[in-house]
Amino acid sequence: MKNLLFVSPVEVDRPVDGLRWRAHLTARALSSVGALTVVEVTKDGGRQGEAVVHTARTPLRRALSRVHPTLPPRVAARDWRPAATRLDQLDPVDLVWVMQPDLVGAGLALPPGSLVVDMVDLEEGKHLGPSLADRHQRRCWSALQQRVFDRADAVVLAHPGEAATIVHPSVHVLPNAVDVAPVPAHGGEPTLTLIGRFTYQPNREAAVWFVTSVWPLIRAAEPTARLLLVGRHDGALDEVSGAD
């Protein structure tokens, strides 16, 4: 039987959002392959357990992270020493699967074994603005992602378009998914529901694109259809509010 290690940035048994669903389903799939050890390297101290490691972010560390010369603020703001200590205690395995590039890009040592890094998405592309802060983030993420590519035996991404931009001998696409029970059909108007945190820029852009580009086609085919956008938006979706 193979021995596998899954290092997750979130809880694997609480699939309440997209990232946690991805971690949950990945851990479930890996556990069907062999004996799986899970280590959750989280940012907060709300969860306890032998498999949980907290990498704290203090106000001072957060402030200094904005001017770190080589690491993006999200990575530089965390105290990675507890994670390094925990990972150093683990035995060699056949496969190490790390979700998100932060830990590997920060240079932490991992137990011997083939290394798969699930980038999820390319952070560099989320900072395309012209400001100095955006340019700094873009430069740091680009360098960190390259360190991950140089180190990983395989790289995984959620979107095929991003995967196509990566120069690496082993790039794979693992789409985001959820595991839901079948929903019985009901009478009345056909209704589509898009649930998300629309203060998050990619979610907002997806909602606006759907409402402006796809929804008119659906309404043309089914005039009684309804669309519900459910989630916090803080005014970010006012431009499409009430669209037919």
C-alpha cells in the first residue's frame, strides 16, 4: 500500500466554500489510493488537533510583509516555523500532495517523496493593476511560482486556460467541484442560483459575465426563468442588479 501525505491550507472535513470543497474532495480521493496522512497548515488558531498547525499572522508581521523583497504579502505575513517543525517530524512517503503554492514557495522542507503541488490558480494573474503594490505582488508571485515549478514533480491547476500557460513537464487540470445530493424536480418557474462571495474579484467578474453574456440567451429560450445571485457583494453587483 502506498503512503501519501496531503498538506492542506484549510480544513478537509468542513467543505463550506470552494477551497474547502477542493481540499475535501482531494483528501477523499487520495485516501482511496493508499494510507493518507493529512496535515492542515492554517492561518488561524480556531481549530485544534494533532494534524493542525497554526502559522500565525501578527499585526507587525502583516505590516512588514507588504515590503518583503521576495515573498508576496500573503506568504510573508505568516510565521512558517511551526509548519517547518511539524513537517520535519514526518517519515518519507511515496507521494506528497501540497495544496496552494505558499508553503513550497516559502522554501519549507518536505518529507522525501514525489511532490505534487496543486496551485489551484495562478496568483500572479490576480494583480494586474498599475499600482506599485500590484507590480510588487506580481513580481513576487511570479518568482514564487517559478520556485514551485522548479521543485515540483507535477503541477495541478483548476483552469485549463491557466494550465496551458505553464511550462512544466507534468501539468494537470483538476476542475473545482462539489459533491451534492440529487435535488428533486419541482414545479414553478425554472430558477438558477449562483452562490458566492462577490466581494472576491473573480467571483464578481464571473457573475457580471454570466448576467450580461449568458443570461440573455437563457431568458430568450425560457422567458419565465429566474436568476438568484446569493452572497455578500457590498455594492459590487449593483451594475447588474435587476437585469432581465
